[in-house]
Amino acid sequence: MCGISFTYCNSKINTKTKITIESVYKKFQKLLRKKKPKTQFILDNAIKYKTDCNFVKFFRSKQERKNVKKLVKLLKKKSHKDSNSSEAVWFFEEELNNRYKFVKSFLNKKKYYADSAIIFYKTLNSIINSINIQEIRGRDSMGLLLNFYLKKNNLNKSLIQKFEKENVQKSETSKFFVITLVFKTFNIYGSLKDNSKKILNEIKSNKILEKIIFNLSFEKVVFMAHTRWASSGEVNFLNTHPADNSLEKKKKSPLIYTIMNGDINNYQAIFETLENKKKILNKKKINDTKLFSCLLGSDNDFFNKAKIKQKINSLKGSFASINICSLDMTKILITKKGKQGIYLGKNSDRIFLSSDIYGLVEDCNLNSSIQSDSFFYFDLNKIKINKLESLEHRKNKNNFVFKKTNITSRDVSKNNFDHYMKKEIYEAKDVINKTIKNYAEKNFQKNFFKNCNFIKKIKSKKINKIYITGMGTCYTAGLSISNYMQKHFKKNDISLEVSPIIAAEGSVFKIENDMSNVLLIVIAQSGTTKDTNVFADIAKRRGASTISFLNKRGGDISYLVDNTFYIGDGRDIEMAVPSTKTYFAHIILGQIFTLYLINEIKNFSKFNNSEFLKIKKTSKLISETVKKFKKVNLKNYLNQFSKNKQWYVLFDNQETQFISEETRIKMSECCYKTVSNVHIDDFLNLNIKNSCILLNLSSEKKKLSKASNSNTKK
């Protein structure tokens, strides 16, 4: 997977959103005197304060920063009880100060700078934070394109001529001179944010960029960023996005820059159809994104909607892309073909585009999911999103429907943990407690299946099959849920057939012309996995009832299925790979779902206390396990596992097999190699020696002893 982000900034600052911190402080003081104060206004003002005009004041005024600090102190009196106050504290204390430090690092040594310089670096911080948070999708390379738009006048023309000797891409529109700077880095190995640190260092040392910011009067700047996990082409500079057609294009053809998330499956076949293929110098190394740039730049029809539609439809696959053309750099093409996620976000100053909601949360309180199989142009001159065009023979129902973004940057932060994975482990008990609280209270059963039409179909026996699907950890959670469901259906004499299915296999082997007898339960984390979403989409179009157990509010899958059940409170976002807390919470939600479904089918009114008590004990068990985990000296195990390349996960029955399958995935994701999941009897019969093993066994101590004595490290 890849991550893409896009935004822009203007030199002219919108002052309509200006607020006074002193007045907010006084209003909140009055509120605190009330027994039940309504604190939504404090969160609304915190969101307003994120705008450009307020940040300029905060950045330039020491007194303003003191006023904000004073407000935070007051908010903290309420924040432990009130979520609105907590969110406001997070913004004023964390987001705002981090943004201030970022901008200060670029302007600290400058005696004078215009407000436009502050806003440029503020927006640079936004795009970097957006792409950094998407590195969980892949981080073997990163690219950043900056387009500076300068008014067409003699002064700017003479200054730009001084760049002639520099390797700078220049173009013109009817109103602007445009200077394009591209920064790229790649490295298969590394940590989150390594790539952005390298690019930011390049920006700091780039003399041309410095001259543009401090010597030229720019009107607008476009920011396009990309982070990548290579699925097409090698990990190298050439294949780092934005990919362009600079080496391949004809002299009179336009230059195209492309950033893309997803895959074009037939790009090599399309390459053969290009008239300029003989001139392509990199045909052996060309990847699907570079091919897309070559295809769009094969003539001068970038703004001809009919021709663009034809070209995009010639490409087979699922992808979301942003393209910009040297013919007119003020009109940006955005495409979504298939089910790859791309979201539009907006605030009072600008719009954003991102592959994931996570990439919008810091700056946008409103978002819209872009419709599948469509494209549109964004007009930078008018700051206008042009009409949404369909790639199919259908009329679009609407253009863009914006809704409130229900998560913030607090939800995707590490919260003072060293690593995301550590954070997820320690938060597991909390998300389970929230899931139980949300769904397992005695009075909740009445509302659990509200607006769920599949219940009537199951009762009338129109549905006789349940497929539980997902990929990776979501699939192994599905294995445990299906086992629990099968066992309890059997106890209660329910004849529904329950099958766990890997999503990638389901869309091939489990698809029938009529699937109206199927309830498809999709287990999803972010809701963006292509294989899962394709299976769900096909099944639904063929009549299946579809629901999802989802972690992230607004995930792509929530737009595809009939009903969505969220784990936790829908804000317990899992950032680490491999996942931990989501896996546990999915299983808990699946068990609660099963018990309620049995009650609905059998018309039981009694609450199954014994089973729910078992579920409620899960959180305590996790807490006890974490306490034991803290006491373990992991360095000894780390040394053994890092020196020995043979790893095995062992199980002894069906239930431990499911746990072992999840353990296998976690170990495989940690080392990027396949780890085997083997029954202990098979392992002992194979007489494997000198290996590292992880044991997931029941109480069969004899077998455990045998495995320990087989010269293995465990």
C-alpha cells in the first residue's frame, strides 16, 4: 500500500476566523460555575484557532502564547471529566506547540519574514504530519512536490531567469510563473519519520526554495506528498513518487507528475500501445505510476474529459491518484478507480486530500469519501472542486457530502509510548472494556440489531449461511469467532452454516450468482484492505447481506456494507503492524454478536450471564498477562531469536491452532519471512532441532516436555 497527501496554501490570509483567547478564557470560567456546563463551545473554538490567521498571531506574539498557556491550565481542571475539554487541551498543548516548534526551526535565524512564510511552513508541517501518519501503509520511499505560483510581472520574470542554470522545472499559466521543486528519498530499512527527516533537511539546505520564500512574492503553493510500500518496480529513486514522464515525453508533449496509491495491473500491455514507447529510456524499469504519467502525457489532451476518461478506463486495477500537468499547473486531476481509499477534507483555509482519514485529522474537521470510479479537477485559481465525473455509464448521485471527522490527532498519536506496538499492547484492556461497556450491558440487546434487516431473513430461513472474512490478523480473529459461533449454534440447535474465509479466496471461490442466502461478516481494522473490500462489494451486489466489525470510524468498508459494528468507541485506532488490541476486541465483539444473535433466533429474553461473565473476565486476564510481560527479560529471547533463523509456532488442538495462527502472523510481520504454524505431534515427528519455537499449548505438559528436550530454543 501507499499513502498520498495533497494541499495548498495562499499568501493572502483569511481573517474571518480570528478569535480572541482572552474572551474564550472568560466564557469558560463562567461555564465552570454551572453544575452541568456545556463545553462544546471550547472544542469549536479550539478548531477555529487552528486557522492561519490565529497561528500567525500565536507565532509572532509572546503574550498570545502566554494567554494560550493560561487557558490550558484552566481547561485541565475539567479535562479529566469532559472529552471536549480533553480534546481542546490536546490541541492547545500538543498540536499547537509542536507546530510552533516546527515553523520556528525554519525561521529562527531570520530577522524578517512575511506572514506568507509562516503559513508556508505551517502548511509544510501539515503535509509532513499527514504523510508521516500514513507511513503505516508503507515507508520504503517518500516524495514531496512543491509548486510555487508567482504573479506574471517583469520583476518576478527577471528573478526567475537567475534560476536558468539551476536544475529547476519552470512552466507558465495565464496568470502565473510556476516553479516546481521535487524532493525524494528511499530506503528499504528504517523507522517511521526517517524519510521525512531527510526531506526536511534537504528543504532547509535548498537555496532556491529559500530565495522563493524570502525574496520572491509567491501567491500560492501546492504540496503533493507520497509514501510507498513497493508493489510495482524496485525501491529506487526512479520509482519514488511523484513519477513523471520527463525522460519519455516528446518535445511538445506536457510534463506530468503523478502520485498514486494502488495498482495498475495491465500497465505493461498499455506501455506497448504508446506511440512514444521507442523513446522511453527506462522501459525495463518502468512501473505502473510512471506509465500513468506517460499515458496522460502522450498528447495535449490532459483537460479533455472524454479523452481522460478513455485513458483511465483503459487501465485495469484499483487505484487513487493525483496528477498535475505542465500545460496548466492550476488544474489538478484527482482519480479514484475501484475501491482504493481517497478522502477529501476541508477547513476554513484550504482543502486536503489523503489516502486515509488519519491523514486529515490534524487539520480537517470535515471529510468526504470520494466516490468509486470517478474523477474531477481541482481549480487552484478559483479554489473550486469541479464536477465529479463518472468513469462508468451512470450519473453520479451527488458530488461531495461532507461529514464531521470523529477522530483527532490524539487518537493516532503514540501517547508518550516509545513505539506504536507497545501502545497497542498496553491499551488492549481499555478497548476491550469499552467494547463490553458499549454492547454487553443488560439493556443493550434491544438496540443491538436495530436497523439490521438480516435478522428477519435469518428467522425466515432466507439466510442459511454465514461467511466470516478478512485478511491477515482480521482473518485469524474471524477463525476464532467462527469457532465460537459454531460451538454455540450447535448447543442451541441452530442449523446456520458458518464458514471462515480468507477474503482474497472468497472473491474467487465463494462467489455465486445469487448470494441472497448469505450473511457476510467482514472483520476489518482500518477498512481499506483491497481484497476484503472487493469480496464484500461483489457479495453485496449479488444479494448477500453484509456487515462489518470495524475499528476505524469512516473506514472504506463502512460505505460498502449494510451495517457496521465498531469495536471500542470507534476511536481506538490501531497504528502498529502487527495489530494487537484490535485482534482481541474483534473476538470479543464477535462473541457478543453470537450470543445476541442466538437470543434473536430462539426468541430468548434471558441474558446469558455465564457467557457474558467469561467475556468480562478477558480484560482482567490481559492486565495480568501484561504485568507478567513487564517482568520478563526480553533481551535474552531477542538474542536467541535474532541469531537463529529457524522459527516455529506450535499448537496442540483446534483452539490453540487459531491462537498460533495469529502468533505466526505476528512473528512473520516482525521479520518479513514466513513462520510455520505446526501441530506439536508433527513437529516432534519431524525431529527438528536447533530452532526457536513459540508454544501455544493447552495443559498437555508431557508434550511440552518433549518439545523442550528436542534441543530447541523456546
